[in-house]
Amino acid sequence: ADDGMTWWYRWLCRIAGVIGGMSCAIAGLWNCVTINPLNIAAGVWMMLNAFVLFLCEAPFCCQFIEFANAVSARADKLRAWQKAAFYCGMAVFPVVLSLTLTTLFGNAIAFATGVLYGLSALGKKGDAISYARIHQQQKQMDEEKLTGTLEGQA
């Protein structure tokens, strides 16, 4: 399915997802080395985020799991805004659970992956010539309305 993403932007999103998964896994493991139960819960959630990111963005990293390719194929069928909402929501939850620097920095790249997908959902930017033409037509219509109103008063 053509979602309007260029090949390099699709690869950028995938690489950001893999790096975000690595940062979530490392920060989640570090977050679990504590006695505070909320930090442990946030760390476990972060490691779950890492697993989901790896599963969706890089299924070759999870070759030992039977359903990895099926999950990745289903994730590829999702629209960009759906991936954006899922990844951003997934990254915000541990921060809400336990607001520490480890959870903030660990989930930052995973959240950025969601932002990248969200930006791709907005679509391509128009070119300057089209905007200038539309602006010129709008200006011309406004002038015609203004002169029509002035002539109607006279």
C-alpha cells in the first residue's frame, strides 16, 4: 500500500524505532534496579515497549519468535497516524507512571518515532509555486469583492 512515504523516510522511521527500542530496553533494565515499585513497573513497561518496537519495526531481531513476521506484516498495514498514536502512547505511559530522568530519556527516541510517523501522516508539503498561485487568486477575489462593494455604495 502506498502511504506517501519516500523510501528514505520509511527507513528513517524504522531506524528510529530500532534505536528507540534499544534505548527503552537499556533504560528499562536500569530502571528496574531499584526498590521503588513504580520504577520497577515503569522499567518493565519500557522493556515491553522495546519488545513491541523490535517486533513491529525490525522483525529480523526477533527470529526466535514464530509470530514475529505476522505481527510485522500487520503493523505495516496500519496507517501512519495509527502507528504514531500507538508509539507515542506507549512511550508516555512509563513517564506518567514514574517521572524520572531515566524514563524520560529512555522513552524519548520511542516517542520521536511516533512523532516521525505522525509527521508522515500529515502528508507532503506543497510547492511554493502552487501556494503563490492560490494566494494570487485569493487576493484577486478579495479585490473583486472590495470593488463590487464600493461600486454598490456609489
